[in-house]
Amino acid sequence: MVDLREFVDSVKDRIPIEVVVGRKVQLSTKSGRMWGLCPFHPEKTASFTVQPDSGRFHCFGCGKSGDVLNFLQESEGLSFIEALERLADEAGFEMPGFSGDRRDPKKSNRLKKAREALAAARVLYSQSLNEPAGAAARDYLLERSLSAEVLETFCVGWAPNEADWLVRALLGKGFSPEVLAEAGLSFNDSAGKPVDRFRERIMFPVLERGARTVGFGGRFLPGSWADENNRGKYINSPEGPLFPKRRILFGIHLLPDGLRDNAEAPIVVTEGYLDVMSLHQAGVKTCLAAQGTALTSDHARLLRRFDRKVVLLMDADEAGQRAAHKGARVLVEEGVACEIASLPDGRDPAAMVASKEEAELLQRIASAEDIIDWRLSSWFRKVGQLGPADKNRVAQEMAEWVNSAVSPVLADTWVRRVCDRLGIGEQAFNALCHSDSNSNPPAPVHHQSSVPESGNTLQRNEREIVAAILLDPSLLSRKRNLEALQGIQEGLTDAFAARLLAWCLESRAESEQSGLDEALASFSDPEISLWLSGLRDLPLEEPARAFVNALEALPQNRRQSIRNSEHPVDDDALRKLQREVQVSMRIGEKTPQQSTTNPAEQE
């Protein structure tokens, strides 16, 4: 087995960072550095710099920095291993097995082939749309006023009405039935024969950042067999490692370019494929849609990385308004600025664009309301003149919104706005806001944390614990540390921290290595891999100290996170265990404390 760090260094020595970055950024040399417009945020004056000698990039505007692998991960949505494979292939190196890499080689190869099959299917579906069999689909798309340009931009295609059209085509290209099933393109019929999952449907490829196909959505045509037999207007690729719906947003591969071209444009989140495509056609190049599901915390964390306001553009019916309400709450809780744009009754973005109402649609997006104003207006429309009991009901909901705000400035602004609209005193409303919270003040987000930025305080706290044991796996050799980690494992709220801690404990139980290098070699999820890659440059000299501080912070940060819950977590046993850990680890230690999310140290 080859040491991962040695192999990484060899590849980076062979492929200069300025060559890789130069494929996406026009660079010019000044004062010993290379400068260009940042590919990660919109700007008119170059603040993005590359230093060939050190092999690193840094943007003084948005703060993104790293080495050539980080650049590929950020710009193309690749995992660490995928970025390394890309560079190794370019450098003429064969990817070896790494110490600690416990991935199943057969499974890894099958997933790689499945991604290739998805890319091949996208091409075949697109070609089919322009053949005689796709005539009805072309007519329908023309009726929806979608231009040839936007159809090409989104790689729209057609799945013919043949049971195994795609299966036969892809088998002929050398893909196995198992790979097609892994890709979600086929399933076995009652006779055990592989058949197409999508049939007689307009096909919308779902691409992630880096324009890699991860799945498809298929819409039936009016009057088709699927329509007449009530088989669902839309079907999507099945949930799986290649198509995790809760993390996928349709149109995300086009978002960075849209944001870069318009520094003032918000991110517009709407409901469906046709809505996104129609909005693009109308000039809104920063629109997205969730994959047949409500907005999730994973979606919100992804959107937060773009540091841009989000406008929810949902249908005016009851279901659309519920989706807007729930989606806004998720965004607010993750610290994403959120507004609501209202649509006319019975209209959606696609219908408005088709009816040449683009100007009104754009005006409605530009006039989007802050979430608090939208909710207050909804109450006034619903109830009319508010009596004392009505004001109390409205104030209770508004208190929930205020308590969910990550920013104290935003919360204070909302308090004053609610009191003004409802005609109530700030003292009474503040009392309502704090009635369900405990006496401890909310733990502030510590922006100087030693761990890469990763969401709210509790999530970052949990990741600090994981980061410490990844950077110093010897922490797992102490019985009390293991007991502490096992004690907090079930209650972890951050999906990354939960998966990584489970992997660390499993590795320990199997006497396997569980350091950062091994984690990078074992996780292919791009988001986890990007976060792990950021730990490679973490200036954490005392992981043991960071581990202690993060454990100490956890009970209070948990209480603050669930202060509105009806079932608070009992931290007594955990607190006792953490005091024992603290004592055992601090014996003989005289080094300065590391930065932490411990609220007690921030007072």
C-alpha cells in the first residue's frame, strides 16, 4: 500500500496549480503572483491570486483558499479522491491502493461505471429527442414556449416507448446489467429481464456541480399511456449514493456562472424542472428546484456557501404556500437570508413565461418580501382586523421565527418590525421570545473556530470533536474518550459528524487506522470530502486540547439548539463524564487553549 500524502505530493509536483486554474480563470502576473477574477464569487476587480511557488490559491474577496486539489473539489464538485484521480491521470500516474482505504474496490469501480452510464444515457436521450420518435415531445416543449437554446442548455431528452431501448444501447456500449441498475437506469421485470426505468417520457438530466450527471427526472406527455393509467406525471431516479435527493438541487451546475455574471441577483428556488428552465429563458440564471422534495437542511447548507439571498418562488395554492413556509424555516435556521415572492393565483413561473408575462414575473421576484413581513401579511389577509387573542397567536409564531434566527442583528430587526405591525410592546414580545428558552444566553457563533466553517454553533461544535480525533487518532486509544464519544454518538445532529464519528469508532473496533488520510481515502461524498480536505491545512497544534474544549461546550450548545423543544436532552451523565475526561487530559498540559465553540470561553 502507498502512503496517501506521498502520492499527493508526487502528483502536485507533476501538475502545476497555475495550469489547472488557468483552464477556468484568465491569469496575469503581477508582483510575483498570478491574478484573475475569482471563479467562486462575482467580482469586477481581480482579488483571486495563485502562487505557483507554494502551489496554493487564495481569494481576498470570498476567502476561499487551498491547493490544486481543493480548487478542483470546489470548482467541479468532486470528492478528494476523484480530484486526485483526475490529476493523477493527467500526470500519468496510476491510482494505487492506500493504507487505510477500506472501500470495496469492486463497488468503487461499479459506481464509477454507473456514473459513466449516466453520462452516456444523457447523450442518448438528447439524441432521441431530435429523432422522429421524439416528435410528440418536441411539439409539447414548443407548446410550453421553451426555446431550442434552453433545451440544449439543460440537455433535455426523450425516452422512447420501448421496454428496453436504453438497456440495449448501453449493453452494446459495454456496460453490465448490474451497472445499469446501480445507475438507476433499469430494473428487472417479472421475468428477471432488465428493462428501462424511463419510458415514453421527456427526460430532464440532473447535474451536480461540475456538470456531472447524477440522475434523471422524467415527465409523461398528456394523453400518453402513463397519463391514461395514472402512473405519475413525474418520476425520478431512485434514491441512492449517486442520487441523494435531500442534497440535490436541479440547476445547481449552472448557478456559479449565473451568480458570477450578476452580483446582485438572488438565488431563486422554485418547484419544478419546467419552472427552472422557463426562468432561465426569461433571464433569471440563478434559479434552482428541489428534487421532488421539500427543502432540507442539506439544501440550506449548500445554498449558504454561495453567500447570496434566497427568494422562494412557490405556487400560490395551499401546497405551495406550505412549502414556502417550511422551506423558509429551514433556511432561516441555517442562517440563509430568505425572502418570499408571490405568484398570481393559479399561475406558475413556466405558465407566466409561456404567456409572455416575463416582465410581471421578474417584478414579483424583485419585490419579494422578507419572511417576517410575508407571514404577517398572510395573517392579516387570513384574519383581517386582529383582536387581542389573534395578536397573541400571531406573536407566538413570530417568536418562533425570531428564536430560529442565527443572527442577533436579524432577530432584533424582526422584533422591532413585529412589534410595530402588531402594535405590541417590545418588552412583552421579548418575554414571549424567551419564555421557552433556558436562562443561559444563546451561544454565539465563534467565527475564529479552528474547524472549517460548517453551519450553526452546534454543528460546528460536533465537527470540532470529529476533527480532533481525525487529526490525532491516538485520542481513541483512551478508554474515557471512547466512552465519551459513544455517549454523544446517538445525539449528534450534524450528518457529517455522525457519519465520520461512526466511521472512526468502527475503524477503532476493527483495529483499522482512522486518521485524516484514511478518511479522505474512504469517503467519496463530495461535501464530506471537501470538508475533510480542508482539515489538511488546519493549524491545530493541540488536537487533545480542542477535543476537551469541544466536549465541554457540547451540553450548553445542545440546550441552546433545542430550547424550543418539548423534550430537552438530559446532559447530566454526559457532563459528569466530560469532567472526568477534562481532568485526565489536562494533567501536565501547559499549552495555550485552542479556539473553540465553548460559549463559556467567549464571555
